Amino acid sequence: MKIVEEITSFCTDKNLFPIIDKVLSGERLSFEDGIKLFNTNDILTLGKLANFKKEEKSGKYVYFVINRQINPTNICTLDCKFCAFATIDKNDPKAYEMSIDEIKAKAEYAVSQGATEVHIVGGLHPDWSFEDYLNIIKAIKQNFPNLHIKAFTAVEIDYLSSLAKLSYEETLIALKEAGLGSLPGGGAEIFAPRVRRIIAPNKIGWKKYLEIHKIAHNLGLKSTTTMLYGHVETFEERVDHMLKIRETQDETGGFTCFIPLAFQPENNDLGKKEHTSGIDDLKTIAVSRLLLDNIPHIKSYWVMLGEKIAQVALNFGADDMDGTVMEEKIAHFAGAKSPTQQQKERLVKLIKEADKIPVERDTLYNPIKIYG
Ligand code: V47
């Protein structure tokens, strides 16, 4: 049976028929299509379609990386309402700051475990200088030259440029010269100003977030990008967010991966107490795979989805599981129920059980080992 007949005969939502035709013929989906996909109850057709798109891009492969997260400080001037990790008060019992030696020790442990990547993000510390941040990158690069340093979200780059009194471009060049390898995608949240005013009123807006990524891409630095969902946003605001990313990717081609981040609801000032549902998680992964036709990879981030949904999502359009992580703080301060680290063998098992082929990768998706 031809794939179009197979999917159409299976589909129980007539609203999806024109979208099925578009996806199977490689036509780009519109804003309205995105809304229809979020509103469907036919989750299995959505999954089949997204998996079709995933297989066009990466076949049966699902990627993971041996990495470590390092969050050098949680002291942050921003005071975002959704964030349970950061504190604005240096005397808060949960406030911490790491020394360069502590950071180096964490990188050294990561290398001893076979890590190829450190992923560094943290607070906008009111007393740290640009040199303090730069020295984190230099210390790691000088001691562990083979480790890829994925560090500092666009929000941090904006802060560092104001500390250094340099343009975004000059700031990124200085960081790149110190050893920065790529930018992580945090800080995107939801681009809509209505949502930002509620959840992150002091954070840079979407235009600056995307401008910084574009400048990074033009300097040859790849980056990832994210969307924090499951708080106060609407489906329209999610689709708008994804389409702004798609437009940027059309210009630069510099995003490697999109990561939907499921909101973890404990210890926040938003008054939201519920975790996202499994259906919402799977829909969000699938819709992102279908709308973001120019982004190579969609990440099923086990930390925030939990292992079980993250595994099922590999049949709903996701083709990446992030990695071993080794020490997760941001989601766990906010009540994440997942482990704080993974063994490589466990990731391989989760991927194989989903009937996919695990591929250990580096940060830029070069394959290191295929677990056939
Ligand atoms: O920027 C904060 C989000 C981000 C919560 O680039 C929360 O490959 C859920 O961006 N519930 C940091 N999310 C993590 C991040 C990330 C993670 C893994 C891989 C990559 C990548 C990026 O976490 C923050 C914010 O958007 N966040 N608090 C919370 N309560």
C-alpha cells in the first residue's frame, strides 16, 4: 500500500487529510496547519506523519552524546517566574557559585567517563566580570582541548556583551577564541511578548535571542534552540515560536536541533502546579518535527520528559536523546522525576527498545559509534 493511502486510511480526523498530502509531498506547513495538528485527537496519525518526516531526515537512527552539564552558578539577576533553579539572593541557602578548580574537576571527571561535550549554562551573576566567564572557557579548553564546549545561552551572551562593553559579535569572537565550540538553546522560553511579560519580564526578547543566534551562525558557531511549553502559553504562541525559528533557519542554517522543554512545575512563582501530559509532550514533539522542516534534529530530552515518554517520542518524530548529562540541576530543582544522569548503556537500551538504531555522536552530530 502506498504510504499516503496507508496513513489516510488509518486517520480518524478529516482535518488532517490536506496536511497529510502536504507532508507526503514535501510541501511546507502553514501556521493554520500547526494549529490543526495541535488540536487533533488523532495522536497516532500525528505520530505516523512525524515519524515519516523523521525517517526522511535520519532514517532509523537516534542520536545521543556522552556529555556533562555544568552550571557554574545559580545566582541570577533575572528573577524569571518559572525558574526554580536560580536565586536573586546571594544569602539564599540554595545559592552557590563554583570556583574554576571545581569546574575543572567536573570537566576532568567528564573526560574520564568518555565525554566529548560539556554543556555550560548558569545565572547572570551580579558580581562576576566578563573575564570570570571567559576564564571558565579558557580553563576547560587549556586542560581538555578535545572537549567541545557548548556554553552560554543567548541570554548570557547579551549579559556578557554588556559586562564587556562589546558588541554581540565581538563578545562571541572573544569567546570563540577562548575555546567556545557552540551555543546551547536555552533562554528562548516562548517568544510571544504576552508570555514573556508573565514568565520572564526581565529577560531579553525574541528579537535579541534570534539576532544573537544569527550572529553566532555567521561566525561559524552552530547552536541549538528550545521552547519551554506547558505553562501559560497557547497553541498559537507555540506555533508562532516554531515558525520564527524556521524563518531564522532559512536565513542561516545554523541550528542543529530543536528541543521542546516540558515545564517542570515545582518551586516556581507562576502558581502552576501541573506537569505536562504525555499526550501534550508527544504532540509537541510531533508538531515540531512537522513544522520545522529545515531543522535537522528534534530532541527528546529525557530529563524533562521522563524516560518513558522520551522513549515513546522516538516514534513521534524525535531523533535525538541528548546524553548522559552526569549532573542535572535546572529541571530537578523544579521537581523533575527523571534521574539526574544516564549511563550510556541505558540510552542505547531505550533507543533499541523503540526499534531505532542508537548512534553515539559528537555535539555537531558527527557519528562516533553506531550500535547496530
Ligand atoms: O533556559 C528553566 C528551561 C533551560 C525550567 O541546547 C525549565 O541542547 C522546564 O536549555 N521547567 C535550560 N524547563 C536547559 C536547556 C537545554 C537542556 C538540554 C539541552 C539543551 C541544548 C538545552 O531550561 C532554560 C529554561 O528554558 N527551564 N526552568 C522548568 N521549571
